[in-house]
Amino acid sequence: MTYSPQISASLARVGPRIKQVRTDRRVTLAALAADTGISMSTLSRLEAGQRRPSLELLLPIALSLQLPLDELVAAPRISDPRVVTEPRVVSGRTILPLTLQRGGLQAYKLTIPRTQSEPDMTVHEGYEWFYVLSGRLRLILGEQDLLLGPGEVAEFDTTVPHWFGSTGRGAVEVLSLFGPTGQRMHVRAKAL
């Protein structure tokens, strides 16, 4: 079977990773062989990169070394060009995506500069929740003009005309959850 260079490189690092973990934990090759039922020669060839790792070999090794299989393999991340994991500046605001999957509920950290204090109302499909981390957030929601400080929360349907930004006195940091229309997040714990 032919693999991409990225996968081949990841597979080549498995053997040395097994050896490193084994020696760091002071587990001998003989002890690992006895615990896994894999011969010492097979383990030695695997660690030296002379034997291709397989699931049949890696599962008992991971269990014996008490190491999650994904850490042992360290599979390469398959990047999705539609998912941005680095902060980006959009309309003067710094947006850091906190959710990797597309669709459904999305989480962001927003940094809104002091200069973003002039309302520009918008309407779109969705439902949004804000949690103010720092600064003062001004939220205009329909006819309401609200000021929110650190620790305060707002929840609203984005089909209502709205705008949010700085009060003009300083930057604002906000955690934002944005979901499809009709999706609401209400979790209330009862006091014991």
C-alpha cells in the first residue's frame, strides 16, 4: 500500500516513539514482550523502523504502556481549508474560532477595538449568546440599548435588528456562541 508522504513520515516515527516511551518508563523489551504477547524480535524491529506498525501490534503496546493510541501514533492532522484556527481580523474585529467542526453551534472569542463604537444595525439568520470577558459591550437589540460588563451575558435571535461594539472607552473581549435559528441553550441546575 502506498501512503502520502505525511502519513509515511508519521508511521516512521511510531517505532522510535514506542522505544522512547518504553525507555522513559524503564520498561525492558523483555517485559513489554511478556505483557503484550509480541515477540522481542518483532518489537525490536518495530522500534528500529524495520517493521511497519499495524493495529494488531499497536493496540497491545498502547495498553501495556498505558498510553492512548493516538498519542502513540501521533497521526497527522488533516487540515480542512474551510476551518480557520488562527485569529483573523474581520471588519476591524479580531476573531478567534474556538470550534473546529463546521455547522451547528460555533464558538468564537472576539476582540472589538475601542474605535468600533458607531452602530450599524444588521439582521441575519441565527441565534447568538455573548459572555463579556473584559471591557464594556454595547448591544443594541431592536429598541433596546444595553451595556454589558465583565461576567454579563446576552442571548438573542439574530433576526431581530442588532449591533454590538465598544462603548468607545476601550476594547471589549467577548465569548460568542452562534447557532442556527431556533437553537437555544438553556441549562438550569436546581439547587440541592
